[in-house]
Amino acid sequence: MDKIIVDEDKFFSLFSLRDRKNAKNYYGAIELSKTIKNKSKIARTINQPKRTVHSWIKNEQIPIAVRAINELKSNNLLSLIENKSSAFNLFVDVFAFIYGDGSLKKDLFGFDLFGQKQDLLLLKRKFDEQFDFNSKICENKVTSEITKENKGVVSTKPVIGSCYRLRIYSAVFAKLLYLAGAPKGDKVSQPTFVPSWLMNSSKETKRRFLSVLFGNELQCPQLRAKNAFISSQFGLHKIESKKTDLKIFLEQIKQLLNEFGISTSPVAFEKSRTVRKDGDLSMKLYFHIDSHSPNVLCLFKEIPFKYAEEKQKRFEEAVQLFLKSSKHLKQEWKLYEKVLQMRSDGFGRRTIFKKLELPKKYFYKINA
């Protein structure tokens, strides 16, 4: 049986007691109207004004909580259950974005996703085709200062830049993201964790989450020589009092990567601190993707960057240049893909070994 991530009861919990009571009475009135035609009797039974009951039954007025439930149901988002539907996959994409270059508004009235225009246009097109929520893309210009402290030395530098912002005007979707575990408001000052439903989800859901998150936040692997890669870094910032929480989050991401056979370095932290406007100091914790070529190639194969077209293109170019310079590895790569295809077609290790007429050393490597 599929595990429910968010059901109606959990979604109702975000509404006020009055809103929940109205919703309960509304459902009661609708149910009673199936057998009782006298609206006055229905009103007396549920202790509601006759005018209110009349508007409910005539579908002229619906309680706010019920409207929210109906909106999510019409978009195939409630109950929220892990499955292979396009609605759930797109939900996971947005969910991962919130952990990276996204911001879930503190009041849960909507959310913003930031990135390159062509990537956000792709996401917006998918979003508009799948859901009935309003969305808009606009340019987002940034002018600010960053103040850092390192061993007692304080330095300030201006930051001027621009990107694009995809704004989704939907309180119901924002509430659903929050109930599923996405952080809201200022992510630097609060704990952030991968929720248990995602840690225990299918490999494809985990891959989707990591592909979007790394498309946002992972440094693109590069070549430092024809046959060697530079380590790429994944890291985030937290105020110092929340550094333990950030370390737990990074360990969760490392655990997910390990399930795909991708090895990483221990979590480390930068010595410098950023001085926030509220006076708190924030710090960056990070880990590296191990740079040995089989590991980087595994990352390329297993976790393609999503909504990061330019970064993915640079990664592909680096991998192709590496394989071009490594004839033996290129042959191994083709064999690896062929073995995976035969595996997905249902062939066992012995059959693959015989059909491809492989040398003895590959007999045990096939399973590995």
C-alpha cells in the first residue's frame, strides 16, 4: 500500500478552528441533503443558519478550507502519495527547488524559484500544463553587500547581479510543500532536513530530488587534465547555532548519494563567517564529490542536472572530452551501458556474460 505524505486531515490542520468547523458542517450538510430535502431541518440538525446551508447546497458558497481541498484534488495533489504520475513528479521538482534556489514564503501565500530564464521557462511550461495555479516569470536584480569575518578581520564587498524569478501564486500549493517538509521563510536561520518520506522513497524519486537540488547548488565537475576531474562541492549556509542541523542535512544527502554508488568526502566547514543584517553569523558547511573518474562518471550517469541546461551541457562536454582521451574507459562505458540495458530487459548475470562473450574478469563486475 502506498504511503500517504499529506492527507486531508493533515492539510486541514493548517486552518483555524473556525475554518475546520465550517468545513465539517459543510460536509455534514451536503451528506444530509442526499436524504433530507427540507433545508430548515438540515440547518437545525447541524446548528447552522438556513441561509448558509442553502448557499452550501446550491454551491453558491463553499468554506475556504473545502475550496482549498477541492483545488488540490482537481490538480491530483491530494491525498499526496508517491507515484509515477506527472503531477507527483512535478511536485518533487518544486519541492527540491525550495531546498536550493527557491523560497517558500513565511506566510505560505506562495513561493519563488530562481534561476536562468530558459530553465524557468521550461519549468513554467510544465507547471502551467499540469496545474491550474497562476505563475509569472520576471527578472530579479540584486544589489546588496556581503560582510565577512575571518580571524577577527572584517571585510565587505558589494554584490550586484541578476537572475530570473518564477513566482507561483498559490497558497494551497505552498501549504502542501510545507506539510511535506519543505522549509519556509529564511532557510539560513532554521533547521532543514530531508523528510522521512523522501529518505524512504523509490530510487527514481530520490534521483529526481537530487537532480534538481544539484542543478541548483552543486558545482559543475570540471577537468583539471585530460584524464582527471576537479572535485565539485555541495554546500549550504546556516547561522552558527544551527550548524549541527546543517551537518545532519548534508549527511542525509551523502546517504542518498551513497545509494547510487557515489562517494563523497567528510563534511567540512569554511573558516570565514558571514555577518547577517540581524547581527548573527552564518557559516558554510560542505562536502565534495570524490574526484576519481569512475565516481564522477557515476554521478553523470545517475544524477543528471535538471533545470540547469548550461551546467548540464558543461558537464557533458567535460565527460565527452575525458572519454575521448581515455580509449579504454570509453570502451568500458559503452559496455557498462549495454550491460545495464540487458539487465533492464530481464537478462541475468550468466546470460549477459555469455551473450557478450566477456573475459572472465567481468563475470563478477556485472553485478557490481
